[in-house]
Amino acid sequence: MSFEILGFRFVPTYIKGEKGKYQTVVSDKGWDKLKRNLKTITKKTTPKSFDERIRQLKEVCQGWLNYFRMASIYGKLKDPDSWVRNRLRLCIWHHWKKPERKRKNLIRLGVPKGQAYGWSRSRKGRWAIAQSPILVTTITLARLQKRGYESMLDYYCKVAPHYNEPLYARPARTVV
């Protein structure tokens, strides 16, 4: 049995031998609203600078994560996190526009000339290229973080109280 209130859902824990204990998770409506907000920010055709996108992403993600920091969402944050990174790669690829600019930028990012030429003139769709090994290995999480992007998973680990509580004090050892 589970129930929802204020965007939280309370579901039973599945630990052997424990009955009557519940954990908080985010309701499906909460996830849908987050995804809609992220989708509008990372829409490739919206005329925004990359820094403006990052600023808005940070604002939305930090607000949402601060509200739901009490919920158990560590495992579920990996999917939207990688999805947002792919959307950002898509925006970058779309912003490069012309094949020659794509080729030059890929070379600047360390891709060999032949590969850069092939990928810049690929007939694959933008979404397929955004998830391709060529962009995943060149526009990495570290490069996105240099531009100001903060992973939702990293921020959640900072603000979630159950990850920030001090470890239980261990009794001091007595040496005899």
C-alpha cells in the first residue's frame, strides 16, 4: 500500500524482516514536471546562450532537489542526469550548424581529422549523434562542469541529509 502527499509518495521498504516501515520517494507527477521543465530549458531551437541554459538548469535542478532532498531518489537520478547531458550535447551540436564548423570543433576537442570529417557529415539524426561515442567522449562531464554544469546526482549527495549525517561515533579503543 502506498499513498501520495505534496509530491511525495510513501512506499513500503523491501527489507527482509521489516514490516510496517515506509520510505519516501518522488511521485510520478513530480518526475514528469521535472522532465517537462528540463525539456523546455534544453530545447535546441530556443535562442539562448549555453551559459544561460546552464544557469536555468542549475536553478531548476537545485530547487527541485532541495524540495525532494528527503526522498530516496539516488538510484533514479542517474537516468534524468544522463538524459540532460545528452540534451546539452544536442544543443551544442545544433549550435555548430554547418559541417565545416562541426569538423573544426571536433578537431579542437581532440578527435582525429578523418573521424571528425566523417562525423561532421554524418546523416544520422542529431539525437543519435548526441548519444554517439564521438560526442560522449569529447563533450564529457568534466568539460560540461568546466562550463558550470553541476550533475543532479552530485548536488543531491550534497544536500540530502542522509548522505551528510556524521558517521556514528565509534567507542574509543583501549589499548592494554
